[in-house]
Amino acid sequence: METLRLGFIGAGFIAKFQALAMKSVRGVDLVGVYALKGADELAAFAAENDLGDCKVCSSVAQLCEHCDAIALFAPNYVRLELTEQIVAAVQAGAKLKGIICEKPLGRTVADAKQMVALARQAKLPTAYFENQIHMRSIKNALEQLAPQQKVMGPIALARSAEEHAGPHEPWFWDPIRQGGGVLSDMGCHSIAASWFVLTPVGKPATFLEPVSINAETALLKWGQPKYRQELLDRMGVDYSKTPAEDFCTGIVTFRNPETGQLVKGQFTDSWMYDKQGLRLVMDGLGPGYAFEVNSLQSPLEVFIGDAAADAVSDAETALEKSTASRGLLTVQPNEVDLYGYVDEITDARKAFLTGKDAFLNWEYGLEITKLVQAGYMSAELGKTIDLTDPAVQKELDSYTSLIAQGKGAEVLLK
């Protein structure tokens, strides 16, 4: 079996999750990492788990010389600059087979377009890592319901939600560096998942045409004085001055270009879910059939009483974003597989080794960025955005939300 030699830029939370997923992927070695912090720990993890001889590199150029493909797992605000460095390395002679970017592709449509242009300039196959589309529970549901879709008609309503108690790193909370709040961070997941679920069997991921979006953003928990102070003390981010939304919801309307049928994708996301931990809830409703997914419905639960709670050193070994270490707790035995990380790496490996884009490429990531930014525009203006209007598309090209500009108080603290 041919092996893809993969290099990581970034060694934070998502890089560690992806490295854990690689334990279940054949034909991929982690051979290099470039990161400002955590690189030595990631290299040690790779060695301990037989993921490859992971070299800690001192530059992007050195990493590119050492690998077949690069995965961008660095923070949002440096990804464009890092992509420029990768392209420069390719132009200098690095023989890369592909480039991966973790969601979101860009903080703005302009950034995402530049990312796409740079990758194409270097003739690099691309993979946009949107793990939820690769979740086996969703794919299996759609496979099971394929006969019903063909006879009864496609899914007409999809709903997707992702919620937890808030991100790990300060930059996620900073709307300028991150590109917004929970809509930018997690709304991209939910919009993509709904679009995918609504797509008729056998059609490409962008087959359905986005028609309109109506969205709301709000600051419900972390704008309260008590929690603003907690956030400032813990993360160094001041939501009394530059707030981001901790809740968003909305509906995207799509049109089937072959039949003209309109379908709806509903999304809801929050950083204020103080229950077991990360919760993903998705469902699809078609004529005469339906499916539901809930990531907190696990075959394993544990109970920890008060007297034993201090023995738990890390609650997140049971469930991502867990905020509890006692009581009746949900445990997911294999989160990286449940959430789709294993399958998205497998897909990228196969694509890059055959000289192709992954199932989701950077052009797809650009379309998701457009929908997210149109959601911000809708929330700011308090109206439905017509995505078929050329003037709107032109405006999105240069649009930066007030929240991402650091002016979120104008829309969130009214």
C-alpha cells in the first residue's frame, strides 16, 4: 500500500484530534510538524503510537521539503499567510501532492478566494476538512434511505446543531482573529451538514443552489457581567469591548436546479451548552421517512459519585468539551471515528495519491464561507439575504461583518 507522508502546520487541539484519528487510518504517516507551540509533544505522540517518524521542522519551507501533503491546522488568522509560504515552497521545488485546510477556509470571502487562487496557482489538489459530512451515522442514514428518496422524493428539511460550553483557546473567542463568533466557528459545520443531507442521492456536494439565508446572532451568556469577567480572566478577551456572538440560528433555502423544488436547511449553534459536553444533533425529514442523529446517545455511560470525582484528572477523555467530572456521564469510546475525522483523512489520502481533489475541495470551502458571511449580513441587516442577486454576491466579496471588525457591540449589545 502506498503511503502518504503528511505534515501538520499547527499542534493545537484540532491537530491532536487529527493525529488521534490517524491511528485508525492505513497508508498515512505523520512525518513532520511546524508549530509555534506543542510540536515536540505532537512528535512524541506520533512516535508512541507508530504514526510515523515525525520531524519537528523550523519553517514551512522545511516541512514542505519533508512531506507529500500539508495540513493547515493553525489558527484562522494565519492561514492565508501560511498558504502563501506553502505555495512559495512549491514554486521553489517542493513536490507536494496536496494541501488540506481545516474549516473554515477563510475569515472572509476575500480571504477564502485568495486561498483557492493560491492553491490553483501552485496546481495543488485540495481538501477542505469538514468532518461532519464524513460522519458514518449520516452517511449510513442516507444510504439506508436511498431507495425511499428515489421513490418518494428527496429530503426536504434538514436540521443541524452543534453546541458546547465554549472553545479552548483565547483566539477562538476573539472575533477579529477568529473571524466572528460561534457562527464562524461552528455554524460552518451545521450549514454544510444540512446542505449535504438535503442533496439528492448521487449528486455532487454543491448540486443544490443556495437561494436565500435568514439568520440571527445573539450574545446570551457570555455578555452578562459575571461571565464577561470570567472570560476576561480565563482567556484575556473582553466582551464588554469586542464581543462575539455565543448563539446563532437560521435557515438556508436551496433550489434543486433540475426540478425547481425548494428545500430548507436549519442551523443552530451555541457556546453555552453546559451539559455533558459537545452535542451534535442532526435530522432529515422526507416524504414518508426520516432519520435522527444525536452524538450524546452513546452505548457507554459511567457514574461518578462526589467522593470519587477528584480521581478524574481529565473529563475530556470521556467526551470532547466535557464540563462535568461527576454524576451520570456520557462516554464516547471512539470520538474521532464518530465525528468523521477518520473518514476525511482516508478520503484525502486516496485523492492526493491519485492526483485529485478530495470529496470536499477548497472551492466547496469557499461556498461555505459565502453562506456563513451571508448569515452575518442577514443578522446585521435584520432581513433575508437573496443569494441569487449578483449585487449581493459582489458585496460579499468585500464584506467583513461588524463582529469580525471588533464592532460587535453595535449588533449584540443594543
